Amino acid sequence: MSPRHDSGSGLHSRTKRRSRTKRRSRTKRRSRTKRRPHTKSRTGCAMCKQRRVKLLLSELTKDNCQAAYISSVLICLHLLARGPSPGDYLVFSEHAPPMWLPLLRGVRSIMETVDVDHLRSGLLAPMRKGTMPPNADTPTVTIFNLPRLRWQTPFQGLRLSITATVEPESKEAYLAALDGLAQSFEATYGSDEDGSYQGDAMHQIVFRWLYVLDHQMVQKMQQKEPHAMIMVGYYAVLLKVPELLDCWFVKGWSHHILMGVYGTLEDRYRPWLKWPFENAGLEWTVP
């Protein structure tokens, strides 16, 4: 009797184990079925892509630098092209660190870390053909027959305000950032005096100012310091130029950034935005 009893007991034990295994399997399948894919657009979650690129940038090598470069550039373009979203203003955000600017800075990091000849080799060799001439002798608006803009007087006023009110330890960084933005405006619109420009052609690239910004100024923008925000508002005027040239992937960003900047400023700083509002095509109704 005991052998039959042992056999029955073993069979019962094996049946219980199979039952538990089946239940676990069904639970896993249900869990997989219920979990929805983490996507924010038809091409996937931009935030997840950003994390993967950041990881790639932290482990940059000669073998993966081209993939990191192309990934950073494409995600930058993707974030621009999907258009403005509430609370996100490219260089600052209402709730969390912005997604776009760190990726642009990542492109700069790659260019500074890796040999450019190696980066522009193999599949990326055609990039060499698109290299722009080092110097320009005509501002952007003249090349494309766009309206001129008188910009130097507002910049002089902002410089005086920074000199008078910004804390001494940050003043140099603020003035250097303002000088860089002024170079971009001159390359785009020409001088107020005669509309001419003779200088570095790189300053005609609308994103260059953000690309070369000092890390301290990037932090000031993300902390929403008033004079840093005013400079971002002035920069938004530049973003209207590619819009006028039908660059669809920047459409709407100029106005969106200006409204975001306006929302961060106390009343006493808001009059500084009258000039960029009016020259970006926004109505200024605030006294």
C-alpha cells in the first residue's frame, strides 16, 4: 500500500507544481498584454531616445561617435519639428530640465571630442561637401530679400541694465552672451548704420548662439534669471527668420518661446519684451 501511496503523493505534488507554473505563465502573459507601449508619437518616445543618446554620449568612442552624432542631430530636429508643447521652451522648461538644449550641447561635445575628419568619413563623408565658406560679406536678410531690422539700440539698453544690476561674479558671462547674440543679429540683419556685414559666416546659423553658450549662462536660463530670460526673448526674434524662409520645422517656436519668457518675468522686467514682441509679429498690449 505504501508504494502506491508514495506514487500518488508524488503525482499530486507534480500536478500542483504544474498548476502553479501555468498560473505564473498566464499572469505574465496578462501583464504583457495590459502593458501599453511607452510612446509619445508615431516614431516613439522622444524622452527615451534622449536617454539612450545621453548614455551613448557618456561612452563616446571612435567606433560609436558617428551614431551618437547623427542620433543627436536627428532627435534635435524631431523635437523641433513636432512643434511647441506646453511648458517646454527649448532652452528652459516650466517643470523639468528642457529636452532640446542638452541634445544640441551634446552635438557640440561630440564635435569638440572627436576628430572632425574621422567624424566626416565613411557614410558621413558627404557632409564635407556641405561645408560653408568661413566668411560672409552680406547679411542673411539681404541674401534672401527679407526686411531689415534695427536692433542695436535695444541691445545697448540691455547691456546698460546688465552692467548696472547683475551681480559682479556673473556680469562677465552675461555680457559675453549678449555680445554673442549681437554677433548673430549683425550677421542676420546687418548693422543699423548701413545694413552691412563682414564677418564669420557661422554667425548666420540661427542656432549657433545656443550652441556656443557658456555653461554658466545655460544654468541661468534654466534657473529663469530675469536678464537671461530677456536675452532668450531677444533670441526668439532670430527664429522668425527661418520661419519667413518656410523652414517648417521651426514654425511657431518664436512666439511660443516669447510667451514662455513673458510668463517667467516679474512685472518690472516685462517692458523689456516690447521690442522682441513687436518684431516677432506679436501684439504688445501690456502697459
